[in-house]
Amino acid sequence: MSNVSLGGIPNWTVANSPALDSGGSAGSDAGGVNFGDMLKSAVHSVDQVNDDATAQVSNLLQGGNSDVNSVMIAVEKADVSFQLMMEVRNKIVSAYQDIEKMQF
């Protein structure tokens, strides 16, 4: 199992599914990672980073004791995590389109 982390950006865990190795289906819960659950977790993590950045910006605008540098770092983390999520989405769509074009 390997963790993907980019300095504070949400960790996304990727594991080899034994269900796929034994010829099972991708949605099987036989000890493997459910792909849909992994995607939901990743989107939830990106949403939490975005909510944190929004709260820090709001606190700064209301005159709170937030540091401008930490607010900008939080905003950039939210931006990078969103861009990463969109690239993953694009790869998934591309893979689906490739499979759709296959002829059996």
C-alpha cells in the first residue's frame, strides 16, 4: 500500500486489490479497496482542504488574527488539491473512453 501526499494536501491511499488479482469483480469487498469509496474519500479530503481555506480567508477578511502568509498557503493547497483531483478525473474519463472504443 502506498500513500500519495504533497505537503499537507490530502493523502490518497492506493492499494492492489486481491479481488482483481483473483479474477473477481472491481466492486468486490473481498479484502480489497472499493474504487468508489476511495474516490469519495479523495473528494471529501479535497472538500475539507477547500473548507479550511475558505474559513481562513473569511477570518482574515473579518479582521481576525490570521497571518496573510498562512492564508495564502491554505488557498494554494486548496487549488493544488483541486487541480490534482481534476487530473485524476480526466484520467478516469480517458480510460473509460478507451474501454468504450474497444471491440470484442
